[in-house]
Amino acid sequence: MKLGLENIRRLLDECCRGVRRGERPALAQAGASTFRVIHVAGTNGIDSICRARGYRTGLFTSPHLVTFRERIRVNGEMISENAVANGLSTIRNLTAGWDPHPTFFEVATALGLKYFSEAKLDVVTLETGIGGRLDATNAIQSDVSVITPIDFDHEQWLGKTIPQIATEKAGIIKPGVSVVCAPQRPEAERVIHARSVECEAPLQVVSERYDRS
């Protein structure tokens, strides 16, 4: 597997124009969503919190436990089998003859975003698959970045030390986009802070538990 964003950017430009660059108003003109994107490096409960506040939400996660459809949800409901089949057929036709061919995760990401772009959503939460910097979900312009506690994970791809892994996870931080970060080990926190300063991205470290009610 070759990590990188070239293929997913090409794929998103082909199958759901405007989503990658955050051009939600352009999508709205075609009757699609003007959703905001929360990009998460790690697992979280943001989708359920947003739904509890009355927002119509999309959620993209990985891996799945029983069925692929678990990865793509709208308001907690899995994508339908027909939507999966139709979306994959469209993507297969678009990518016939591509070299390199999109990976499984790139196809899943594109399918999810295509599905979300055709729904009437307020907020979409995208969870990274591996790391962040070169993860397919990082091809999307987000409205806020969230980094959950960093630990040893996918060392063969992200590195064998906490600073190396933190560098990959902090790769979801984008210029001027606010960052919400869970408490971290000191060596991870230094990396995240440095990346936030570099990107002029406001950083909020959340150390308190909040009542969702």
C-alpha cells in the first residue's frame, strides 16, 4: 500500500465535485448538502452529540465489525445496500484503467462523501483510517480538527515513537482551522502545539468532562 493523497483527490474531483475543497455552496446549488466537516484523528462520540443537539449528521468510520455499511451512516442509520451498490458501480466506472487503482479505503471514503453530498446534512464527522497526514480523509477541507489521545498505533505506517505518530496524526491540522485536542503525553502535545503554530490554527486542549445533556 502506498500512502498519499493524489488518488483520492482525483477520485473526489471526479465523483463529487466541490466536496474536497470545501465548496459546499456549489453543491447546494445542485440540491446537495452545505454540511460542515469535523475531521477526527481517532474514535469519538461527536456524531451522537451533534444528533442530540438536533443536527442532521453524517458519520464515516472504520473499520467495520459485521458489514461494510457500518462505515457510512446518516443520522445513525447505515447506508442502504442499494446506495452502496450504485455508488460502487459509479466509482468502478470512473476508475477503470487507473494506475495506480484507488485503494479500498480511498473507494470507501469517496463513496461516503458522495452519499453525504447527496443528503441534506448539517454536519459530517470523518474519522481517519490510518494516522492523518496521508490518510484519504485528509483530502477534505474541514471546519474543525479533533485529535483524540495518541498512543502506539499502526507503527509500520506511522512510526515507532510517540513523536513520529503524533506528527502523522497532527497532519490533519490545516491552516486557520480550529483544533480541539484531548490531553496528550508531553511529547505528543509538543508536536501538536508546534503544528498548530505553524498553521496558525487556534488550539484548544480539552481537559474537562462535559455533560452532554
